[in-house]
Amino acid sequence: MRYVGMQTQISRNNTLSVLLLLAFPCILLGMVWVFLAVLCSLGYGSALSPDGMETGFDASLVNYYFLNALPWVVGGVTLWFVIAYFSNASMIRHATGARPLTRRENPRIYNIVENLCMTAGMDMPKINVVDDRQLNAFASGIDNSSYTVTVTTGIMERLDDEELAGVIGHELTHIRNHDTRLLITSIIFVGIVSTVMSMVVRVCYNMMWSGALSSRSSRGNSKERGGSVVVVMIVGLVCCAIAYFFMLLTRFAISRRREYMADAGGAELCGNPLALASALRKISGNPGLSGVGREDVAQLFIVHPRHMVSGFMGFFNSMFSTHPDTRKRIEILEQF
């Protein structure tokens, strides 16, 4: 793997954060335009035409209604993003069941984090704990006021000081490299599209169900209108699915190298690559936080709890996973 310096990685992540802020809205707006264009192409131009006449595909008409919808789409997405961006800490705590860890409760963890932060020359983040006897850890936050390292009770009990220092060093490197800010940005945008898509699915289902019921009691125009609504909703669903797919690909494309960089940074901070390799081996054998139902939040973990899948599904997951194979990470660490 080609060497990439820490400052280079930080600069790259900052650039990617800006690109994400631009790419995700562009994908979303692109799907709005495609939605309107497909309706016209399928012969539903009368739904857009001011005089209700059938028009077929008309680029000028599509552009006209797209420009009218643009402020509402941009405004809604911006408002949604701002709220989610600044409430990400509470969202993650709620999803994982994390709680603050006090110094009195566990001075050992505080001493390790403080020593590593002094070595790295960075401010000390908050420390949270999840009551889980299995092993895992993750970093989160978007700025110094929200940066947090979260560990499970299991990882504190089963790892020795050097192994724990390697894991915490890994998470501190994510914070130093602004990986957490980058991931949370992508998580929010994918969450927006995922929510919109689920809403379209629900509305489409309700429309189809209502159409099935109404067809028993009515004929002619009402039935045709019901069929038109169903087609419109199906087109919207397909567009949302396409947007969601491209957003996932964009996010996955930027996620894997950050784990290798965080492993290298963690090994450098703790001064013992073999200790981090040993910690990863223990965690991969019993990864905690498997009860977290949100796949987007699970991408923050040092080892993805659902990543150990063999056979065809393991190959498929490896193509779309945000984490590289844990065995490869261990092999690289053991080469230092």
C-alpha cells in the first residue's frame, strides 16, 4: 500500500468532505429531474402540463417544474442536514446505548487516553462506555466539543493496557484525520435518501392497496386515475433507489483506506503494532455492539459486527463494506 502521510490524509479527508457536501445534493437533485423526465416519457406529461394536455417528453416543461421544485428540495435537505449534523452526538448515543464514563469510574481508561493525546498533541475527547460484555470501540463527533471515543465494558475487561492503547490510538487517529466528520456527513445524506425512499415505498403501498379496494366499487376514470398514481409512485421509488445506490457507492469508495490509516496511526501512538494486531484478533473473534440496529452507525466501529461472513455473501459484503478484511489489517500490522 502506498504510503500516505498524516497531513496528506487530513487534507484529503477535508477535500472529500467538501466533495460529499456537493455530490450528495447533486445526486438527489439529479434524481428529481429524472423523476420528472421519466413521467413525461411514460406519457404522464399531463400531470405536469399546466393545461392538463398530454405532452410526451418535453425538456422545457421538465426544466420549468424542476426549477420550481429546486428551492423546496434544497431548503428541505439543507434544514434536515443541519439538524442531523448538530444532533449527531445524541443520535449515536441513543443508537448504541452509550453513556459518559467518569474518571472515578475507570481511571485506567482516562490515563491511557490522556497519555495518547499528549503524545499526539491533541485535545482530549469525551469518553463514553457501552454496557456490552463483547468487544468493540468507535470514535465519533464533528468538532472538539463533540469528539468522543466510545468503548464497551467487554473491551476494557479483556484487553491489556498495550492492546487497549492500540485500540484507543486507532480511534484518536480517526479524530485527528477528520474521518469521523467525513463519515457523519455521508451517514446523514444517505439517511435522508433512505428515509425518503421508505416514505415513497409506504405511500406506493398505500396507493396500490387503496386502488385495489376502489377498483371493486368503481370503474372507468377513477380506476385509470388510481393506475396513474401507482405508476407515478413506482417511478419515484425507482429514482430513490438509484439515488440511494449511487450514494452508497460514493460513501463506500472513501471508507476503506481510512481504516488502514487509523491502524497505522494507532500503532504509531501506542508504539506497539503487535499489540493493536492482537487487539483486532480478539475483537474480531467476539465483536460487540451487534445489537445496534442501524447499519450507518455500525460503520463507525473498529470491527464491523456483521462483517465476518464467509462464502458468496462474504465476497459480496467485501465489495460493499466500509471496512477492509480484519485479517488483512492484522497481517499489515504484523509486518511493521
